[in-house]
Amino acid sequence: MNLNKWLGWIGLTLALAAGPAAAQGKPSYKPLANPQPVETGQKIEVVEFFWYGCSHCFDLEPFLNKWTARLPKDVEFRRLPAVPTERWLPNARTYFTLEALGLLDKLHGEVFDAIHIDRVNLNDERVQLDWMAKKGVDRAKFSEAWKSFSVQSKTKRAVQQTQAYDVNGVPTLVVDGKYMTSVSMTGSPEGLMKTLDELIVKARAERTKKK
């Protein structure tokens, strides 16, 4: 191993080791300056702000999938595409188009894989339609949903919610419209899941107190 590779390996090792340690002594979450109303009614809401183009969101998916599989009955998890910049708009529309077609469960993970493993440019409309067709999605139906008023409205609302929640980076998770957390705050995906569990307990106690 040459010197440069050896130094790079040492640097990577130190960075990984310092990750959780860096989070020690720092808050693992923060209260939102402007709490937001939830959309889950009586259930405690956990929202993930994400972007399909984000490698950190892609890396977090397996942890979130495992975590959501064991959620208590009084908790509801939902994803929301963050749109802090125009460049993220196409991916948000992809998400809402799949939602409109009832294909999120089937293709949400595959969209991540296409972008981060296969390097498919789904921002290109023609490339996206070709990719969807290969997955068995009717091109005309996808295109119609993509251009629909409903999808455009949801995308516009995602822009507004990104601003309302003051989301500047992804993945960011918000519990019950009050508490924001992320891997950068908790030090690791495992730490994030632990913090989410703690915030759910906190939110549940606060809801009970109000009754």
C-alpha cells in the first residue's frame, strides 16, 4: 500500500470512529421553532424529508425499513420529498406520481437503486419514461399522472412544507410536528432510530397530558 492510500485509509478510519463520538454531548434532536400541524390525526406522526438523489437518504433506507416494520399502532410514518431547490423538483414529482399510481410500495426502493447503483438519470423525462416502462409501468398513464393537477399540487405543497419545517438538509426526520432529528445529530443510523423511539415516547406523554 503506497503512502497516499495508507493515509487515506487512516483518515477514513478516524472519521468513522469519530462519528458517534462527535455526537456525544450534543443534542440528538431540536424542537422546531415553529411546530407544524400533523396529518395523522390521533396517531403520532413521524415524517422523513428526503431526496431520491441523496446518497445519505439511500444509505438510511434499510434502517428505516427495519424500524418502520415494528412501529407501535399509535404511530404513523410518512415520507415527504424535500424541495429546498428547483433541482429537486423532478424527483419530488416522481414520488408523487408513483403515489398517485399506487406504485410506491413496489418502486420506491427501486428508484433509489436506479439512481445510486445503476446511475440512471431519472431527471431526464425520456430516460425516466423508458425506465418506468421497463418496470412494467404504462408510459401514457405515468405521463398523465406526472402532468396531473394533483401531482403538481402535492409537489407545490412539498415546497411549502420544506420551508415551513425549515429543512436545510436531508435526510431529516420530524416527530409529531415538533422535534427534528437526523443522523448528523445522533452520530449514526442506529442512534437516529434510538432517538426517534425516545421522541415518540415524549410525544405520546405530551398528547396524554393534554387530554
